[in-house]
Amino acid sequence: MFLLQIENLHATAGGQEVLRGIDLEIGPGEVHAIMGPNGSGKSTLSYVLSGREGYEVTEGSVTFQGKDLLDMEANERANEGVFLAFQYPVEIPGVAGMTFLKEAFNAKLRYSGEPEANAMEFLKMVREKAKALSMSDEMLRRPVNVGFSGGEKKRNEILQMAVLEPMLSVLDETDSGLDIDALKVVSDGINALRSPDRSMLLITHYQRLLNHIEPDYVHVLANGRIQCSGSKELALELEANGYSGFEGEAA
């Protein structure tokens, strides 16, 4: 049984069709990478999966752990185990990072009918995970992403993922804006979460991320469809030759 199964997915944004028949299956424990030119629909796919407003599915289906994902509200998808790491993480003034994490963690527990986390045990757990990402207590006390550098924002996203332990993590250009050191820290954090049960969908423009996170499959998304799939070697070909062979293909 697939963890995620997408069949003939069509979606519009601002009244314009962006996704034109996506077919994708992700098994438990698998890491899939999606690459493609600007405007191909990569971010739209991530937003549709996470339930972001402003994106309308006009055809097709998405099944997650045997359930109709498209029939769920965004918060239900999160509580069922879908996590989206944004390309541009938003700032949340007035909400401390630790408060944000605790509320999200407890919301997931309440959704599952479990008691809320013990405050001291939760604090200890978060500090351990934050330390692995080179995040200080001071960063956890600050409002979410406010005044953070690009690399700090991405590390904060991975910390959220580490705390929530989602079944499916959708990472929308997590490598964007990261220097070499920050990329390694973030990649190590992602790799630490790999397990036989959890799956990941990496969306990226560049092969360099895949030097740190080994994907099981690489897909080329262009003109709103997955044009071809392959192993990591496909990413190396794209790095060398670009997307010119796919951008002109009919959708």
C-alpha cells in the first residue's frame, strides 16, 4: 500500500490551470525528489497537498494512508501527518517559538485522543532536537522566524518537522538561500528523520541538495505534468543539460 497516491491531479491558481494531470505514488519510507523549471507547478503541488487556500483541484484524487486527502481541511491534514516546509517561511510576531511548537504538538495529540505533553519533558525533547540543528534556547524564545536569517528560518522549519514527526514531509525548496554550512546542517536534520515509516517529497531546482539527501526516485515536473522519472542519475543529467528538453513538451 502506498503512503501517498496521486492520480490525474489537475489544479488551478488564480483561475489558471497549473497542474495538468499529476500521477505520483510514494511508498512508506521513500524519498522522492521533484525537479523542474520555474512555473512548472512544483510549489503548487506542495500547496495543494497541504491544503493552502487559493488553489482549486478540478480533477483527480489524492489518497493519503488510505484516506481522501482532498476531503480534509488543512489542519486535519497536518494532524493526519502531512507537513509542509515553506520555500519562504513566514514570520509570526508575538508568538514565541517554543509556544508555537508546544501548541502544534499538543494539537496533534488531542486530535489522536491522547493527553497533552508534560511541559518539562517536552522542553527537554525540543532542546535536544534544537541542539542538533545548532539552535539556541534564545532562538526558541524569540517570535517565530522574526529577525531570523534565511538559514535560521530553514533550521526552524526542520525543528518543527523533528518535533511533529510527520508521516509525509513536503519540503518546498528547503535548500533555497542556504550557504554550504547551513545546507549541511539542514540536510543532516532531514536525514535524521528518515525511517521505514515516514516519507519525504523534496522539491528543488538544484542537484546539490541531493548530494546530501539521497532520493529513491527523481521526477521531472514540467508543463504541469511529471514528464519522466528515474534515479539520482537523472538529477545529474538535469544539472548538466538543464530543462530545455522538457519545457517545450506538450502538457
